[in-house]
Amino acid sequence: MVSIDTARFERRLKQLYDGWREGGLWPEASALAVTAGAVTEAITYTKSASFHLWLLGYEFTETILVFTKTEMHALAGPKKTDILAQLEGPCSAAGVKLVLHPKPKKEDGAAQIAALLDACKASADSPVVGTLPKEKPSGAVPEAWLAALAGSGLATLDMAADLAALLGPKDDDEVKNVKKAAYLVANALTKFAVPQLEGIIDDEKKVRHSKLADKIEEVISEPSKMEIKLKADSVDIAYPPLVQSGGEYDLRLAAGTSKDSHIHYGVIICHLGARYASYCANVGRTYFVDPSKEQEAQYAALQEAQAAAVTALVEGAPMSAAYEAVVATLREKGQDALVERLGKNVGAGIGLELRDSQQQLSASNSKPVKAGMAFNVSVGVSGLTRQDASDAAGRTYALLLADTAVVKPGGAPPDVATVLAPKDWKDVAYFVKEGGEDEVEEVEPEAAALPEAGMRKSARTENVDFKQREEERRRQKENQEDLLQRVNQATLDMLSKGTTGGAGAGGAGRKVSELVAYKNVTDMQHNSSLTVQVDHRAECVLVPIYGVLVPFHILTIKNASNNADGEHAYIRLNFNYGGSYEPCVKFPRSIFVKELSFRSADTRHAAKVVQEIKALRSAVAQRDKERAERATLVQQEKLVRGKGRVYALPDVWIRPAFGGKGRKVTGTLEAHANGFRYTSPKGEELDIMYRNIKHAFFQPADNEMIALVHFHLVNPIMVGKKKTNDVQFYTEVMDSVQTLDAGRRSMYDPDEIEEEQRERERRNQINRQFNQFVKRVQQDIWERDYGDLSLEFEVPFRELGFHGVPHRTNSFIMPTVNCLVELTEMPFTVMTLSEVNLVNLERVGFNLRNFDMVFIWKDLNRDVGRIDSIPSTSLDTIKDWLTSIEIKYYESKVNLNWKNILKSIKEDPEGFIEDGGWSFLDQSQTDSEEEGEEEESDFAPSGAEEGSDEEMSSDEESLASEGEEESEYEAESDEEEGLDWDELEEQAAAEDREKDFSDEGEEEYARKRKAKGGGGGGKKARR
């Protein structure tokens, strides 16, 4: 059942009756009747629909509301009256009795209409009913009601003006909805419509007005395409977007676009409107291509006039002040011609209605402006002419500026909600060089459509695609060059702070030199047997040396081994030793025992004691490691359990899992007042505080086996006995391993079809469950109580994903708004993009199938992040993505030794910046330098290269040379390598198509196929 916000209903019902009884609204009316008609597909705005939305939060179609001074009557179908029944309590609190009149099905509602007329007649001795006579609602019941009211003899009056006065001033929630709609429409203009227009103008494309308008409507309806986090089900267009040019202009909001002709490169008007939670906002701009000086002067005057109109809308001023301010400004700027062509008004009230006719900003409207009102301030002139126009279509033009403004209390200047849409001359005027008159083929607004499979591109199309790609690469290169200075400055700022590399130094544990096995000789256990023994209580090993048992703490022993030799066994103890060993550093002049060996005649005892040493050493080391990790943990706040309803996500597994033996079981994740709590049936609990969450992710099971929510933490926590920065809760939508029987099953097998249907339903059900949990936590907890944290569940962009090896296995890695993540395989990968300074793409070459991606952090004390073995087919996608998020990247042909590079940068940061900073990674510069070196010596390596090779350790050397070896191998074997499965399938399909559409016989086809090398022939080397 639909739930109505009863608190808001009660508040607004009181507001209605207070205005009616005491505030001067409808002073002559004894009853008010609001009639809502049937739903229509067209976008329409009526006072009755606005009143329903304002009072009830929903538009109840074919519903009649009648208000008297003591009662509220509602006539509707049974389902609607059942919903309205929940308003009985709030009506009583407001001093009004709720009377419902459900109309039974298959009846005309005559009895219920008669009851409403009786209530109107009983409202006063001489009853007068307030109605909306200009509205003609459709539907059997509304039409019957209006006919009955007209024939009843009751006096009526028009209640529209006072109803507009009631709905005009908006509360904080309504203003927020208007501003969200304004934010959406301003972004649609600046992030989509303007770039589309610029592309059309730059490339001289021929695009129809309707095509561009349809594309704008699409992005307004789907804010996620502009990366705007607004609920899609709350968003809609206020009216179809208007795009006008070419001498045909109609500045009315309901005018529609110009005739379905191509956009003319002259004066272009864009008029956009959006709705959020039924509240409207509007923005309009005029764009010029090669404008004249006269047009520039006219636009400057119009811009100042619109700003004056907005400034005039202060609390207490008459609405006519806005019109007067426009006229005065235009005359002051010497633009009397614009005054003559000005419309009858310069805007109107906006909100639940796109245009409130009772609140027009006209010269004759003296109604006062009130705080909370919202206005569409739209100043436009049409019918202007340009004498020096190059064609007839550019001779006639119009000008328009429109913004949504909200009136503030206390006489403060209004708040322009669409301020994100720029309107200065430099932002709306475009100057292009005159080109040829060659005809350009018609294309879609976004880009030229790709040819369908099996179709051949024409040379013209290929040339256009190539030019577009080259232009895109040129802009990308310019963007990357601009980023270099920012990256160098960030590096210098970090190094100037003097931060020292202390990463990873927190978990050192106990110092070996401070270990004490026995504080006194008397504490040692007395055993007359001079054998190797283990004292579990003191955590030490007792060994006989010269007839005395000498204790060694278990942490001083590196390992122990047992070797049998006939009837004897040898116990060998190796002790920790080395330059980095803490006692060696503390006591450099001391002599240390490196190894002890003992011969024993009891082979069983030797095996047992070695086993005990190993078990004790493992237990103590694990305990000390856990203790050291816990010592570095940041103290978390205590969980405050939620009051009332607690959102829960049942039947989810946790990763990393709790320790312990036995079968893993699912638990429940609950969202409380200040954090999450995960509880398992075994009684295990884990708390994750909201303030400790750095990033939150939601990944539905669209193309995965699991649906999950993942939290990347600011400070690590202990999960069981493991310290972790990442905690994940997931549900499997299907078994990842299935047993396949030997027989093949038919695609029409009813059991298999039913099984697939069950899997599909389960997948959809789990996705809905996770999605509902995420939305409720986001909206009802994080946005309401933790707005300062800016927490939001990020969903990975699968279309931008690529394969790679972040750890040991090949995984599918996807970007989100703030991160680059891989959340399916453990260990998880979460890279925060704001912490990345630049990216180096290594092993990039024409003859290589894979390349590596290295992330250099802003904090140079951190080791670089790596993703290896990325397919070269993903290179362009990754470059485009890095450019879009403004991350500097370089390309290199080999792997670099980043340990030595970062070390040299930190030793001399000023010299690093003076030498050009990170520009040493620029491959184009490196290539030119290498060519110069090759001219001097084609074979002898430089001294710098020899020195760097000598400094590299064996591990680092193998890592750095891995790419070169692979490159050589692939270059040699490229001529001989076979086709992979995908290529074989494509070749087979192509051959089948050739066979099907060929007139040749089977023998000729087989001969040609054999000549080509069959299906497993070699592949030509790529050049």
C-alpha cells in the first residue's frame, strides 16, 4: 500500500485551514472543491494536480476532494479511499473530520456525488463553493461531479488565485527539490548540450533540431549518464527540450523545437526544463556563431536586464518590479528596440507548476513577492534582424536568457539555482573560420554511427573516423601536457613536508634482545636427563652444553630439523642471525651462535622434540604477530544500536571469514545508528563504524556469481585473528561449481528451462534485496545523519572494465567514481584515485599483446601499485578513462625499476623538479635521445645503464627484464603462433558465410580452404 507522509500532510492541512479561517484566503467560500481527472500521456500542469502533490505527496486521479470548515471529504475508488484512510488521525489533529466516499465498481457514483453536494449545502446558510473553472478534468466521475455541481444551483467562485498564493511560498524541503531540479537541468546544459553543440559547430556536422533535443531529453531522464547522483525514479523532464535556430524562434515553453531542419550556425537557443520529485526548474541560453558587434551589445544589455530582474525579486516587492527593472536597464543601455520587442512578461512562478499564471512577472501584477517563492526569470526578445547575415536563415534571430531563482527571507538577494550554467559572452559566443561549402553527410549528435557487422566502410567514412580519432588524441595530449605541472607541484609539495618513509614499521613486535626465558636459575625445571627438551610454559628450548641445560627462547630459533642415520638421529637447530637481526645491531661486538647439532640414540625422542619445537615456534610467532597487529589498531567507537526499524541484509557471507573450524555459515548485516554489525549464528560479531569507512561499494550480480557490498576502511580492524582494511558481505546467486552429467541435454529440456528460470528469478531477487538495503542506508542514514562524511555506495562501471593481474590471478578490474576496484577475487584490489599522482603504462609496443599499469602515489613513501598483463586491446579505453578523470599518464616500452627511481627522487626533490620532474618518462623525448646515442655507438651500452644494472638486485633485475624477454619471444614466435579459440571461431564463421553465399562447388571450396592453410594455419606477423 502507498504510504503518505502523515506528518507533512498534517502540517500542510493546518496551513490550508489557517489561511482559510484567518489568513484571508477564500473569504467568501464556505467549501472548496478540487477535482482531479484521469491520467493523460501528455505533460500537463493543473492547479488540482499541484494541490494533490502538495498536500498528499501523490496525484490521486479521478478523485474529488471537498473541504468545509470542519470536514474533509474524498470521493474515489475503493483502493484510493483505503489509502486515504490513514489520514484520519492527522485530520483529527488538525481539527478536521475525514469523511470517505468510496465509489463501488460498476457504479456511476451518483450516490456519492449527492453526498458531496449535501456537505457543500450544509457548509453555510448561503453556501459558496470554490472551484477551478478553467480546468476541464476528464473521466466519468469528475465529469458527472461537475455537471451535478453546475445543476445544483450552488454559487461558485474561482479559487485559483488564492490557491496559488497558498502553494507559492515553499518550505525547506520544497526549495531543496527545486534546487535539485535546477542542478540537474544546469548540468544537462553544460555537460551535454553545450559539448554537443560545440562538436557540431567544430566539425560542421548536419544535425537536426529534433535529434539533439531527443538526446538532451535522454540524459535528463537518466542522470547517471552525467554521473549525477539523483534518484532516477524521481527525475523527469518538465517539457520536451527546445532547440531553435535558423530564423524560426518561439520563446514560449510549450512552443516545441524548430521545424525538423538542421541546426543553423547562427543564433541557437536552448531551453531546458527538469522536474525532481514533481518540482520544476528551467534554464535557457542563447549561443552565437560568428556574431556581429550589434548582437554582442544587445546580448550584454539583455544579460544586465535579466540580472536586474532577479535582483528585484526580494521579499515584499511587487512582482511587477522585475518587469520594470528589465525595461529600465534596457533603456539605460540604449536598447529601446529591445524594449519594443519584449514579451508581456519576463517570467512566472515555478514549482509544482512549470508556469503559474497567477504569479507572472508582468507590468500589471502587483502581488507581493514572498520568501520561499521560486521564479523562472525568462527575458527574451524576438523578431530581431541582422543585415550582414550570410544567408536568409541567419537574418532573423531572437535572444533569450532564463534562470530559476528562489526568494530569500529578510530582503536578501534571491538565490539563482541554475548558476552552474554560464552565460557570459565568452561562454556563449563561438568564432570559427570560414570553410568550404562541401556537403557533410548527416550524423548522430554524439558521433558517427559505426557500421553494422558485415558492412564495409566507405573510404569517406574511414577518413572521417580517422580525423575524429586524431582530433580526440590531440585534445587528449593537450590535456596531459596541462596535467604535468600539477603533478610535479604535487610531488614537490609532498617532499617539502619532510615526511619520512615509515610505512610498514608499525608491526615490529617484541625485541629479541629483551626476551627473558627465566628470570632466575631456580625457575628452570629440574630434569636430570641431559637431552634436548621443550619448556612450553617458559617458551624456550633446553639444550645440553658441557653437562648443563642451557635455555634458548623459541623466538631465537630460526628452524629445527631431524635427520635419521641408522640407529641414531641428528637434531639440528639453526638460530636467527644476520646484519638486520636486532641483537646483532644492538651488540655488534658479541659472538653469536649460528647452529647447534645433537646426536641422539632415541630416534623417537628426536622426532618428537623437533615437532614440539616447530609447533611452539609457530604458535608463539602467530600470537606475537596478532598482538603486534592489535597494538597498531585505532580504537573504534562503540556501536549504538538503532532505535525502531533496523535495516538488515540477511543470509550473507563475510570475507575475510572468521577463524575457527567447521562449516562456514551465513549471517546477518544490520545498519544501526553509527555503524554496521554483522552477526553469525555462532554468536560471532563484527562492527564497522560509519566514520571508519573510506569507500563503500555495491556490485550487483549482473555478470558475476555473487552480489556484494564492500567496505574499504580508513583504519584496519581485526576480523577473527586477521588484520584487514577491506570487509565484504556477499551472497551467491548460483553455485560456482556444477556437476555435469555425461549426456548432453536438449535446449528445449523443460527441466533445464525451469532451472534457468529459477536461477534468473533468484538473481533478480538478490539484486533487489541488495539494492533496497543500499538505498535505504544511503538515504535514511548516511545522507540524513552523516552528510559531512560524503559516504555513498559506488557501483563499478563494467563498460570501462579491463582484465589484468593485480596480485597473482587474472581478474576483471573496473573503475568507479573514486576508485579502481576488483572485488570478486581475494585479495581485493581497491585503489583510491585521489591518491594517485600519475600512471605509467609499461611494455607498450606494437608487437606485444599485453602491457602493465603502474600507479605512482602522491605519497612517494608508498610502494607503487601494479596491474600486470593487461590486454593491449584495452589500451585506448584506459587512456580515455585516465584523461577523463584528469590523471597524468606516460608510456614506456620496458618495465622500470621504481624502487631506485623513487629513492633518487626523494634524495634530491629540487633537482628532480629542475630537470623537468616526471617528464623523464615521456617516451617521445626518450626515443629522440636514444637515436642520438645510437649514432655514436650502435652496440656499446652507456655507463649510466651499466651502473643501474649493477645496482639492481637479482629479483628486481628479473622483474625489469621480464617485459624485454617476453617482447623478444613474441617477436620471434609471432610468425609461427597459432590462432586462439575466438579467432578460430571467427575464421570458421567467415568460411561458412563464404560457402553459403558462394556459387562454387564443394571441391573448389575445399581446394581454396586448403590453400589458405585450413583452420589452424599460421598468422601473418603484425606490422
